[in-house]
Amino acid sequence: MFRRREPVPFAFVAEADRFRSNVTPPPRERASRSQLAGRTLITLTLVGGLAGSLLFGIPALQQEAPGAVSTHQSEAAHR
């Protein structure tokens, strides 16, 4: 970016994009054991739910062979 030749009334605004603070933020608090246990439990619940939905959903999505008769059709034929 080029520098302006005329003076800017508020020079700190013009140089704000180059300003770096020398103040460091305070360190983050460490999570307690109960918070870690809660996060772990939530993660395991979500992963278990996804695995269960795959376990029960994949057989329902598979197509049958063209010559096979499904159980629903055979039950309806016997009634």
C-alpha cells in the first residue's frame, strides 16, 4: 500500500493496520475433570449414535436380488 503525501489529521488511524500490541492475553483456564468427562461422554454418545444409525440403516438401504421374493409379498400372497 502506498503512503499518502499529504498529512493525515489522525495518523494513528492511518497506521492502525500495522499496530501490534505488546500486551499478552491471560492464559486460558484448564478444563476441570468434570468438564472433560462431560465432553467425553457427549462425544461418545454422538459417535455411538452415528455408528448405530449406520449399523441399522445400511441393511435397510441394500437392494434385493431381482429374482428374490420379499417376505412382505409372500405374506400378502398367503392371506
